[in-house]
Amino acid sequence: MDFSIPEETKERLARVREFVEHELYPIEKIDQGTSFRDLLPILNDKRAAVRALGFWQPQVPQEHGGMGLRFLDHALLSEELGKSPYGHYAFGAQAPDAGNIEILIEYATEEQRERWLQPLLTGETRSCFSMTEPDRPGSNPVWMDTTAVREGDDYIINGHKWFTTSADGAAYAIVMAVTNPAAQPHKRASQIIVPTDTPGFKLVRNISCMGHAGDEWMSHAEIIYENVRVPVDNRLGEEGAGFAIAQSRLGAGRIHHCMRWIGVAERALDLMCRRAVGREIAPGEMLASRHTVQNSIAESRAAIDAARLMVLNAAWKIDHVGAKEARIEISTIKFFTARTMLDTVDRAIQIHGALGISDDTVLQSFYRHERSARIYDGPDEVHKRVVARQILKDYGYTRL
Ligand SMILES: Cc1cc2nc3c(=O)[nH]c(=O)nc-3n(C[C@H](O)[C@H](O)[C@H](O)COP(=O)(O)OP(=O)(O)OC[C@H]3O[C@@H](n4cnc5c(N)ncnc54)[C@H](O)[C@@H]3O)c2cc1C
């Protein structure tokens, strides 16, 4: 098996790494107590610099203005971007737009592409994805209350959503709503584009999470859809195809998340090591001399390397046999990588002592923002069940 990375990829990764370290790490120093809105002028400058380097939207095919990187190449690049909380945003590869761009490229009509995809490709607008509801379990997404009822050439949408990431300031939401209540559970819902200035679209609040409500791209909104009227032409794909569309991009989406989390873990390990060699714990004795600290470093190194190999293997399998065949690998990396990242961030904070709790390093931001990795895109338990079910099937146990 050949684990070598092609020279061209290595060079690209080195250039991206340099950009992230020199241009994006310094933003962390000024973001303390600053809203995302206030950071936008700086981030827009960084985006312009990324474009000038030819690194804009690495995941988007060249014919749509992106770099058109192969899946594995983009996965590796995603790790570099993940080292900064602003990496994906600066490169135009941020969730949820990246996923919405994929969906629109695949399922939108020419007219829809022109109107909704084009502004995302240029970065002139943002979008969001509105599926989870406060009164229904997101882990069982086929059970939802939001409806889109047809009236002539329009849908009338009513529902209550929350944790719609980046809705604040977005131009439109792609809303998952029940259009075919009598159909099989997986064929009941459709994805419908709703401009956020449509009457009846009510952004109730940016939900305060871990003490911060956030704003703009860095926020999660509660939204009421009250008699929201949009043309039937705003539907993506066939009526009732909402879950099939969502499913089609889950594999790629999880690889991108996982590689970003590996970037977070690498950054935390780097900070851990810098602190270990820079902090005197007694006169002339560095923190790095303590075995427990060495253990933390070694455990983190091993777990991150294991996670990366697992993610790249899953990406390779998706490339070669498709996401359906790779579903066990995809579920395995989802919970394993999330845990690896969170364990590493926690160890890094511990080794920093009080400094790790303070806002003086990026660790607190990782700790607050990334805890949710074990919940969104399927909670740990759901993915472990998928894996265990497959293994136990080989032992004749099929009641899971
Ligand atoms: C930061 C963040 C961003 C998000 N962004 C978006 C977004 O942009 N758009 C969107 O639509 N949604 C978004 N979500 C919502 C996310 O998809 C849901 O939170 C997730 O699907 C879980 O649903 P729930 O919160 O309703 O938890 P529930 O479904 O109520 O589950 C609660 C807990 O029960 C346990 N559990 C659930 N199922 C099982 C099972 N089968 N076996 C054992 N235990 C189980 C798990 O521990 C789980 O965490 C986001 C969430 C977060 C935290």
C-alpha cells in the first residue's frame, strides 16, 4: 500500500499551511469579544488574498470557478484549513454553504443555479440549511412537523426549526418540509429554497450556545416559518426527494468535517507541545519533563494518526465503491474522529492550566464550538449502532 502524498499536493498543502498560519492565526488575537460582523472586513480581505493565490473554493469543480480538487486532495486540504476557526470561511469552503453548493450543482435546474448557486460561488451571499426542529428528534429526521402545502403554483410553509446554522445574514434557507405526508417516511419531505426576506420567515433568535449567541456565519438560529409562500419552482429535485438529496452528500460532508476536526486536533497538539517545552514547572525543569505530559502528547499523536488514516481510508472507499458501500467506515470515523479531537483539545487545555481556560489561546474556542461534533450529523450513539449492527449481523444477530 502506498501512503505517499504526491509532490504537487504536498506543495499546495505547504502553501495553504503558510497562509493559514500567517494570515489567519493572527485574527484569533483580535476576535476576542468581537462579533463576526466586525471581523468581516478583515475576512473579506483574506478571501481576496485566497482568490489571488488561486485557492478559492477548493471543493468546487473548476467549471464553477473552484479549484476542482479530487476528493482526497480536498480532504487533506481541509485538515490544514481546520487549524484555524476561520480557515474554511476564508477559502470559501465553509459549512453549510459548501454542502448547499454541492446540492445545487447536482440537483438545481439551470434557472435555480443562476439565481441561487451563482452568488454562493462568488461568495457574495451565504445560505443555510433548515431541517432540525425543537419539538422532534433530529436523530430521527424523518419525523418532522414542518409542512409545505401546495396552493396553485406555490408552497405554503409552516413550521418551527432551530439550530439552523448561519441563518443570520443568509440570503436564503434550504428548508426541509413535509410535502407528501402519505408517502413512505423517507419520501415525505422536500428541500425548498426560501429567501430569508420572504414574509412569514421569522428569525426568532440566535440561540446562545455555551454562553455565546454569536452572529452572522458563526451562529445557530431558531426560526418560525409562518405561512411562508414560495413558488413550487423553488423546490430542489422531485417532490418527496428531500432525504434522498440529503443522503447523497452525507459521505462527502462527513469526510470534510472529520478532516477539519483532525486539523483542530493537530493545532491543539501543536499548542500542547509548545507549552510543554516553554513552561517551567520548577526552576530549570520544563513541563515536558513530566511523564504524564509525555503521555498526553504520545496518546494524542497516536489517536490523531489513527483517525487520519481511518478518514482517508473512508474517503478512498467512497471514491472507489461509493458512499453506500462505505457507510460503516463513514459512521466509524464520525464518532472516532470527534472523540479524538475533543480528547486532544481537553489534554491541551489541561497542560495549559489556567491559560487553557482563558480566552488568550484558541483552545477555548475549539472547546466551546467543537463539543457539538458528537451531536450534529448524527449523534455518536446512532453511528455506533450502525457499526455494531453490521458487525453483529456476521454473528447471526439481526435484531438491532
Ligand atoms: C452546533 C450545531 C449545529 C447544527 N447545525 C444544524 C443545521 O445547520 N441545520 C439543521 O437542520 N440542524 C443543525 N443541527 C442540529 C443537529 O442536526 C441535531 O442536533 C442532531 O441531529 C441531533 O438531534 P437533536 O438535537 O434533536 O437530539 P435528539 O435526537 O433529541 O437526541 C438527543 C440525544 O439522544 C441520544 N440518542 C439519539 N438517538 C439515539 C439512538 N438511536 N440510540 C441511542 N441514543 C440516541 C444521543 O445521545 C443524542 O445526542 C446542529 C446542531 C448543533 C449542535
